Amino acid sequence: MIYAYGICAAATTPPPCRGLGGARLGVLRRDGLAAVYSRHRRLRPQPTPAQVLAHERVVEAIMDDGPVLPLRFGTQLATEERLATVLDERREELLRTLARVRDRVELGVRALPTAPTRDRAAGERTGRAYLLARAAQQRRRDRTVRDLHEPLAELAAATVVRPLPAPPALLVAAYLVDADRVAAFRARAAALDAQHDELDVVVTGPWPPYNFATEDEDESRRR
Amino acid sequence: MRVDADDEDVARGLAQLVLTVVELLRQLMERQAIRRVEAGDLSDDQVERLGLALMALEQRMDELKRDFRMTDEDLNLNLGPLGNLL
């Protein structure tokens, strides 16, 4: 059984860290592409902080060396041959996606209301009031997307907006940003935060491009 | 690809899946209801009944989430290339 962490360019050097359970990392190279993996006799990946961090560390170490398509936590394959087949079969797509994330990072943005708003319309006494409260909430969300997302998206190569963010969040989105524009992106997010007293805008990252590791997400926009 | 899982994992995973789909439908119904109210094609009585029904549904959903010890964040499915469901 092998556990796979990420797909990268063939030139990638083996990351100088260990994998899940302290396993040694291997690099499988295949005609311009490579995958970083570890071999396990028995492995049951559980999303515990230690295991998720081990996965993340490997992905970040690959990213230090070049572009990476992070695989989802828990990706396992039967054999190295199987992994090689995946690289072969999806070669063109993987190369294109790697080119897209090259020299770019993912930034996460969450916008939350500053004051605790009554997000649960459930306390309303009438059906009409409930629906009106819900409608107001939806308008607030749409307005947040317009006021925050659109100016931030101008600085991004691609974006993914979560369509129905869990309350109280009004915007949860990921942005694929050129590494040399991260500072500009943060500055714009800070300016938007200052402009909107009613919102807290939180930027996280830079992350490996988890939300941009597959081609042509419906919601993503390329420029 | 993973086939071995203990019963508790499976039960929780199934509950999570079912609740996620129910929550998705609930949210879609609510959006549709808001659209119809805003379009003004419902009578006052219809708006009231629709609102009460959706309010009751949300309360019930909150109870189910509590019973299964799940948060809104748990009720999400990553659909891979399609992104997140909720």
C-alpha cells in the first residue's frame, strides 16, 4: 500500500522530511511528472492533527522546491505501478494544472460579521418574519460577495467561492495568487476590512493550492 | 480505495451523508421560497405557512445535528473537482 502526498514536476528533489508515521518519502518520476509518496505495510489514515500535519508538511516541502498539486489527505493506492498509471493517464491535464499553479499560492479569505448578528431566523415568531430574516441574510451575503470578493478576484489568477458558507461566515473563498502579488492582495484585503466596519476580513495562507489542484472547477475564474 | 472501516465509522459516515443531503435540500427550498416571496406571487397566508414550515424544518435539522453531534462544518461533502457541496 502506498500513500501519496502530491504531484509535482519531475525535477523536484525528495522533500527533506518524513511522511505519515515517520515513513521515508519516495519520488516516482514519470516523463516530466513526479509524485511524492510513502510505502506502508499497514496504514489507516485518520484525520488526526498529527497525521494531517505530517501530510501538510510534505506538501509544503514539495512546494518549497516548485509547483505542487496537493492530493487530498488519505489518498492511497495499491502499488507504485498504479500511481505511475495515474500519472500516465492524466499526464496532459496534470501538466497543464501544474503550469497554472507554478509560482502561485493559495490564499483563503473569510468574512464574518463584526457584531454578533442574529443568524438564526429561528427565533422569529411568524412564518413571514422568518422568511424575511432569511432573505435579509441572503442579501447581506450577496452584498459581501460583491464588495469583497470582486475587488480581491482582480488580483487572483483563479478563485473558488463556497456557495453556501456555514453561518456566521458571509464569504468563504480561495484565491490563486501570483507569489509576488501576495503582499498586494493582503494590502487590498486590509483596506477592504478597514472600509467595512461591519465585517471582519481574515486572510489565511499562503497555502498549497488545495482548491486549484484539479482543472476547470465550475466556480473558478481564470485570467 | 479504502475498504476496511469499523462499524462506528461507517454509521457516522452514513449519518453525515444523509444529513448533508437533507441540509442541502433544505437550503435550496429556502432559497426558492425567498425568491417566490420576493417575486410577490404568494398570498399572505401562503407566505406565513411556508415560513412556518421552513422554520420547523430548520429546528428539526438543528436537533438532528445535535443528536449526531455534528456541526455545520461536518455537513459538507467535498466533491473533488466540483468543490464543496455546502
